[in-house]
Amino acid sequence: MVISDSTMSFKHSLRDFSEYVLTTEPTSGKSVKLAPSVVTDKRLLYKVMLNGVDCTPDSITHSSYATLDESLTHAAFEGKSKSRSDAVIKFSRSKSIAGLGGTGVYATTINLDDIEIDHTLNTEEGLQADDGQLSLAPSAFYLPKMNPVTSYPPEILVTLKETETVFLVSLPSLSCDRGSAEGQLVEADNAFYEFITFGKGRNRKMVNQETQTNATTTLTRHTLATRPEKKNAISFASMWDMHDTYAQIKTTQEQEEEDEMVMYQSAASYMLRKKRRLLIEPGKGKAKTFEEIGATPQYMDAVLLTERVLASLEYSAAQKKFRGLVAVDPLSLDLVYVYTLTNLWTFECQETLNKPIIYITFNKMCPNLCATAHGKFGYADVCKGIVCVWCTKNPRKPERLYHFEVPVTSVGFSEKNPNWLACGFFNGDVIILDITSYSPKIIAKSKRNTNPCFEPIWIVSWRSFDRDSEFVMTASQDGRIRRFKRTKTHEFISTPMMRVSAVEGKLKGLETTKPCPKHDVPITRYPAVLCMVWHSTIDHCYLVGTDEGCIHRCSMHYLNQHMDVYRAHAGPVTDMCYSPFMDYLLASCGADNAIRLWIEGMDDVIMTLTCQSAVNGITFCPNNSTILISASGNTLSVWDLRRKTHMPCAEYNFPGDVTLTYISFEKSGLNVFVGDTFGRLHTLHLSDTPIPPFNQKKLLDEAIRKALCTRPKMLKQLDKLLRFRASKVPRM
């Protein structure tokens, strides 16, 4: 077929099927109409010859892509399938001729404004993928569909085989035929069980036995670090090295400005005086001889550290027991509960020989430090006062020793300032010492203008309600309870809090014989306050014991009147303490040779422990809720409430005509400090005691209920009280 070099035009229309019209305008005016399939299928069979040159065009469709009629699925063509379009594709001969031999170049013109595209139609609909490697046509406005990463096979073959039967849980039958041999045994066991639980056999004598299992150490699946190996190294420092080390670095101090006259209580202005600090010039008063160097605080500090090191070598075995480094195997076959008290060491020196220890206090921030007050134990004694500060690292010599002309009756360490020590004297004075100084350095001192007390101060206790302020509470022989507050001056401002009066009439608590008013005439209306303890849960409440045997419950919010009072002993109340595991259990001891336990909210005594002589001190064990130790005469008694209460579990007598005046447990509960009238402070180690259980409070509660088994009314009252306390506890 030969087509002349004339203008050609194509008319393109979209119907149910598309067609191309090829119009040739020869001179004769004839036209040829070909179907598109004919053109596309047979155009390769024809050649176009122009002036003897083969001008047959190449196929515009690449062999790798589908032809137009095979993939006519685009939305642009489907939208116009039912109406004929006016779009006409015309082929016209270009005016310019390029190529070799005058070859004609043809251009195709398409009117794009007539093409409408419906984007809502699926461009993949109707496509038949003959070739497996041919991908689907992507959407015009959306991302192409991705194949899943994991493909599953069309068929899976599963083979089931029977394995050996494994029994996870086996529940045997709990019933058997009546009349058979097994049935008769079961009936006999049931009858015996009813006999020991509900029948007469429940009244049999039973004894509780204890056992202790070893703690199982479990390993996690993480990294396990081994314990590093350590060894002791010895170092030596000469006297001159220590002196140079603790030498004064800065010898010049700036002069302190004068303090303002600040008063917290109503007092005259002449009572306040301003505090000044001396100006130390460099090089002035520098020691040159050994006598001068030995009197300096720096040299005395160096000697103190050396004495501690030497004492640690001498008391090495005792220090290991004191620190709890020697553990007892709980699974040992020869383990017995005999409550052994072993003497580790004794704090004593020549200055305090035969001077009774009246009071002992421990530093809360530094538990290794304790202070002892030496004074008059009896009214006929004549002696001077001494305050010793001991350290458990050096039992041979006190680290501070202060002498006073008046006997010391009480001491107490401050909670916020560990270097402050409050001291009460036999004449009613109260001072505060700074124990950082080797000589008595008085920070504050009471004056007669604000402190009218002339009787011995038996109790000195620090108390604070906020972070900044701290005051001292004192109790004296004349029944006065006063509060001393330190100002910026060197004086104490005293405020009266309470004066205990003698009680009259019938009191709750212990029942005693009524005194005869004709013969038993009191010589004073104000009994002496011998002991005081702060309430375990209420911060403003405190309890005081008097020499008439009563315990008064007082509050700092109610001045000159008590909140409650009950009779605890037939003689003076010498000591009181709260249980560390049960905050409403109070133990008191007195001169009537008795130790009594009280529960707050119950009027009657819970338990009474009887000793051979007047009890001067009592303390609860911090790590075992049922163990407490008392000091009476020269005997130290160990009590265990869950074992027996009619007599002590163990007793230890001190040789000589000595009286134990004070007793206190160390914080760990392994050691006991005991003071006597010879001026000695004994350190004892408590061992061979029952292993404490996990629930200490429950064990103590069982011991109390066991003691109240013969008093059902008190048991009901105790249950009601515990339910009331449980209802007041806020729920989380």
C-alpha cells in the first residue's frame, strides 16, 4: 500500500469499541477506512515507499509493553466508552523536512482538554495477567499495593502422632466403701479427729515448739558479682606527723559582730548580754615546748585517735561481737536458749571510782558516743559532779571529762546539734555543754530570775516541733516540769509547763490499801517526778512517774493540769518505756519490786512481773518483741513474755555490795549498757536467745492474750480497743 505525500488526518472517537479513520486526500477523492485492529495487526505487513525510499515508521509500541487495545483499562478511556468523542487525531505533514533523502517528519497532535479522568475508578479492574512477571497498573492517586513480606504455602501437611500420656494433676478418690478395710480405717481417723478438735481431747496439754529453717539463697539469671577480697593494712604515724596533720590551718578569726538583743519570752533587758568572739592574731601564743604542745586541742585530738586504734587492737574479739560480726548458725545442733550475757568491757576510770552513775544518754547521730552523769544516789551522799563522754571504740579512757562542784543528776544529747549536751544539777541548774571542747564550754545556762527551782533535776529531755527550734524539758524533785528555750544569748528562758499535784481519792489502775489520814500525813502537796517518757504516737503528749506511785499523762497544750492519771505501783515509779513493736504497750517499774505492763485505753494492769528487790530500770529489746531486761539491786533479770512470766528466764548477779542504777539496750539489740553505784558502765552482749520471728507484733499479741486467758472481760475489751484503733488508721 502506497500513500502519497499529502496531508493526512485521523479522527479518533471512543465508543463501545475504538476505531481509527485514515483519510487520504488524493486527487481522485477516494478514501479508505480501516479498523484499528486491522491497522495494528497488518501495518507491519505493509511498507511505505516515498520516492523509492523505505519510509515505513517503526512500531511505537515496545515489545515489552502491552498494546493499546489489549490494556485499554484506564479511567480516561472508560469514562467516554458510551459516547463518541469529538477528539480528532490528525496527521499532517510538517513544513520542514529533515533526514537524509528528504524524508518527511510527521507530528501527532492530541487535544488533552477533551480527555476526562475519573479517579474513583479502579485502574486494575478487568485486567487479566497473562504473564506472571507483569505487575498490575498502579493507582493514579494512591500508593501501589505491596505484597506481604511472608508468603504462606497453599497447602500445609500436618501429621498427628500419639505420644506417651503424662499426668499433670492426679486427684485420688477421697471416699471408700463403708464396711471395707479402708473404710474402717477412715472412720477411725475421723473419730479421732473429732475427739481432738471438738471432743474432750481438745483440753489436752499442748506445748508450742519452734523451729527455724535456713534461708535459701536464690540466684537470678543476671550477672552474679563475686565479693572482692580485702585485707587489713597497717600504717604508722609519728607524734610530729599527727601534730602537723591536725595543726591549725587558719589562726586568724574575724571579730564577730554584736548580736541583736532578741528575746523569745518576757524578761528584763538587763538579763540579755551580747556575745563577742576574741580576735586571734597569727603567731601569738604559739606553743614551742612539749608541755605547751601537749595542752593544745590539736595534739589531744591526735592522741585520741591513736588511743582508739590501740584499743581496737586490744578489744578486737569483743568489738566483733559488739558490731554483730560474729553470727550464730540457726541450724546448729547444739543451739540452746539460755539467754547468755557476756561482759565485753567496762567503762571506768580513776576519777569516777565510787561515784554512782545517775543517768546515761546516747548520741542519736553518733551511736558510738555516750555520756554518763555521776552524782548523788542517796540523799546522804556527799560528792562532786562529773560528766564523762565515752566512745565504744576506746573503752579504756573517757574522751571528755568535765568536773563540777555540784552533783550532776541528768544528762541528754541534742537531736539537731550532736555536740550539745544538756546537764541537770542537784541544785536545780540547767546548762548546755559543747563537747567539742576539752574544757567545760558552757553555751547556755539557766538563771534564778526565770528558773525558781532549787531541787534536783531528775530528767533532761530535748524536744523539737519544727526544723529550726529545739528546747529542753526538765522534771525536778518538787514536781515542776519546765521548758527551757535557748536564745541568741548565753541564757535559758524558762517557761512553766506543769506542776504535778498529789492525787486524792480512788484512782483507776492498781488497787492499794487506803492510807490512814491520822498517821500517813504527806509533808508536801507536790510529789517528785522521777521519770518521764514521750508518747509514742502523739508528739505533744508525755507521761511522768511520781514518787507516790502514779503515772500522769500530760500535754504541752494544757498547762498546769494533767489529762489522765492512774496508780501504777505501791511505791515510787522509777522507770518507764514503750514497746518498739507495739506503740500502745507501756512497761513501768517501781520500788514495790514489780514490773507492770499497761495498754493505753485499758484501766487494769495487763501483766505483772515480780523481782526480789526494788527495780531501778527496765528496757525492751529492739530486735525481739517479747524480751525485756530489768535491773533490781545487784541482779540483772532477763524476761521472755512468751515463755514464762512468774520468774525470769535468766538472772546475773554482780559481785560486791553494788546497786544497778541504770540499764539501756544498744540500738542493734545485741548489747546492753548497765550502770552501777561504783561508777562503772558495763557493756554486756546478749546471746543464745530465740530467733526473732517475722511478725514480731503478732508474737507479742499472742503472749499478752495468753496472760489474759483467765480474764475474758479484758480480752473482749482488748479486741474492742484494737478494732477501734484499726478503724482510725487511714486506708491507702
